[in-house]
Amino acid sequence: MTRLENAHTMIAEAIAYLDALKRRSISFRLLQNELRVRDLPTAKGWLPLLEKYKAKVSSPTIYEEWTAGLQGIYWNHILYGPKAVRVFKVEKDVCEKVKKLLPGLVSKKSEFAKNYPLPISETELQKATFNPTPTGSDDAGRLVLCAKRVFKAREPIELNDFDDEIKDAFGNYDELIGVRCGVTQAFDRIDVLPEKGEIHVYIDLSPMISGEEITRAFPFHIDQFNRWMAGPIGHPVLVDGGVNFYPAIAKLYNDADGRIIRLGHATGTKSIKEERMRSKLLDLREELFHKEGIKAIKDTDAYSISKVWDTASGFPKAVIPGHFSMAGAEKALVRYAIIDGCAGITDFDMILSKLNN
Amino acid sequence: MRRDQAEARVAEDLRANPQIERACKAILEFAASRSEEVLQHITFGALARASQLADPSLAVVAIQYLTGDRVHLLEPRFEFIDGDLIEAIEISEVNEARRNGTFYHPETGDLVTDFESKLIVHFVLSDMGKSLRNSSSV
């Protein structure tokens, strides 16, 4: 390969990782931070960013550095990007057996395998299966399952783009919003952790999907995994619904660290409050209206919470998305939590430990 | 600047427009009488109510004066609000976007058409505004 062909290949590789990150709707703020930390070029938006990486540079080693850096950011996002998690307690010896079975589950011939860990093209994705397919595994006990997933995007519609007849028909409306169904390649995951006696099921939230869609995605993984394990283990391993995150809501509120940025709680004075701060830098517990309200009525039943912490990469976040029907209920149950805003394993494991202490 | 000095300037500058003069003084009173904690995010609506103007839309004239050089009580702050997202945007970034006609969504990185409709202004007390609160009034 000539130097020119080599350079073109390396540019294509760097752009492939950027395109894949864009398709995953990575937080642009998080991406900018990760690029800066790695001394890679950054920009205000996707258009100028992609232009920078297509530009000519003085030496091929620069392309190699770019590609290596972008590959690292991409793989971190696959593993530690926004996820919904359910945690199952499983006997340690069973976990050990399950962990050894994971490589054998990977399908090297699936439609997702040929490009893995990059996504398949959007054209190929349209024809791909919705069924999560084991596509990769590693020695850490992680099984990555790829699938086609539908997401809904709400976008404003510009009336000026249409002819006069349409404009007249919608002339009374201040704003027009279109709902578009898109498809994305999800990288869900099952982590088998014998040292903890736990199996974690992760639903990829890049891009974000609704609570309803998350709730629908989990049972498929659980049922499928239990079917795979039924033969070699002899019984289902993901049972009893998993850890209940509802008690963690009060703990997160009461633990002094971090900042509460959103809280759903019900009062004895017959109201349901959904409170949030305008900025991740502010703590609801310090906000005057919230403090005085709690002081006045002594106690409320929290049912949902979002909390952030400061780290070098930004503001990793723990979310427990309960419904107000759970507030103070005898059998209050929230089966999944959300981990968001993490750039790498340190942030991710920290948030997991806050949720699953 | 003390409160009485601020009021004197308002009287001098807005003599020809007594309605706006009264509105500015009412806003000065509002800023002096509330605790700083509740003045962290002052909306146009709050200032319009404080102005006691019969036509609240005229409050914009009073607010323009009170963000000016003569009695610099207030400073504008911008938030980009898109759906559930609220993101503080520096004035320098707003000015650059208005100059270039381009603004990139802070979370998605996409170009935002009609970004002006998503840039929402509110106000905070300037340093002068904070010191005016601490000064004695006439």
C-alpha cells in the first residue's frame, strides 16, 4: 500500500469511529472532554469536527494517534455509555460456571459480527434482527449482545420548507413537531461477576429510549439467557426479578456526597412533586423552596431520583426512575436503574457502587 | 453605588418618562427587599410584576435601562432550552452565534436552526446590584 493509500485508510478508520459515535448519539460535551483529555482535535459541533479529522496532516503517525484515541473513546462508550441495569444475585459457583460458557454463546456468523465492534451500516441494519445476538465476549465475563432497536425522535418541522397550501393548512399552529422512528444498533450486555455473586443485565441507551421500551427490552434478555443456561447449568440463573432499587432512593438522598438534581416525591399534604435543578452544579437539597417545604412537613416519600458526582470526565449520574404509585408503597419496587454521563470504567463502577451498595 | 444614588440617576435620566421612572424604582425596591437567595434567577415575568406597570410588556424598557451603564442593576444570562435540556450558555457564545448565524446544540453537537427561539434570557443581580442591596437607602 502506498503512503497515500495508507493515509486514506487511516482517515477512513478515524471517521468510522466518529460516525459510529454520532450514530450512538454520544453526548457531544462528553466527547469534547474525552478528545481534550487525549490531546485530540475538538470542535464546537459535528460538522466542523468531522472536517478537522478529514483534513490533511503533516505525518501518518498523527492519523495513527487519532485513530487509536477515537477507538478508545468509542469502546469506552460501548461499555460505559448510558445504560439501564438490572442486578441479579447468583451463587458464586454458578457464576463461575456461567462465565466459562459465555465465549461459546458468541455467534461469529451473525449479521453484526463482521463489523464488530463497529456497527453495521444503516442499510444493513434495516434488514437486521430485533433479537439480541451475542456478538462479543471477554475474559472479564462480559457478553455483548447486538440488536436492531427502534427509537422515537421528536423533531421540529419547518413550515417554510413546504408549499403555500401546507403552510395555510397549518397556519394556526405556533409549532409543528414530527415524530420519527429511527433504528439504531444496540450494544446490550450481560456481565457475569463471580467475585460478587452477581449477574448484571445492561440495556444500551445510546440513543435514549423510553422507560416503556426499557421495561420491554429486559425480559427478552432474561428469558433468552435463562434458556441458554437451562441445559448446561440445569436451571434458570436470572430469577426472583433481581435487586430492588427503591430503597436506594432514600439512601442516595440522605448520603451527603454528590448533588441531587432531580427528585420525585409525594407529600402527606396530597401533592406529587417533580423537582429539578436548572444546573448539574446545584443540589436540590440546598434549594430554599425544597428545604423550607421539607422543614414544614417533616417528611416525604421519594419515588425517583437523579444524582450526580464531580469527576475528571464530567458529571456521572445515577438515576432511579420510579413512578409516583410506588411512593411509600408497602411493596414499592423499582427493578432497574440508569447509569449515565460516564466516560470510562472508573466513573461507571463508582455509579454502580452508589446504586448497588 | 448606593440606592439613593441609583434612584437619583433614574429620576434624572427618565424624567421625560415618569411611567418608566416609577417602574425602575419599583424594580430597585424589589431587588433591595428580596433575599439574594431568591434573586439567583430573575425572569422577565418577575421583573414585569415588580415594575407594577399596568401594561407589563412595557417592562422591557425599564429592564433595558437597568441593564445599561447608568444604573447597572441587572445582568442578562442565557440558557439554551431544548425539550428537557437546560444548559447555561455564556454571553460570548451567544454573541458569536448571532454574529455567525450558527449555533451547535451543546448535547447533540448538531447545528440548531432557529436557535434564537431556544435561547431564553433571565437576569441576575450585577455586582452593583448586590452592593446596592447592602447600602443604606434614603
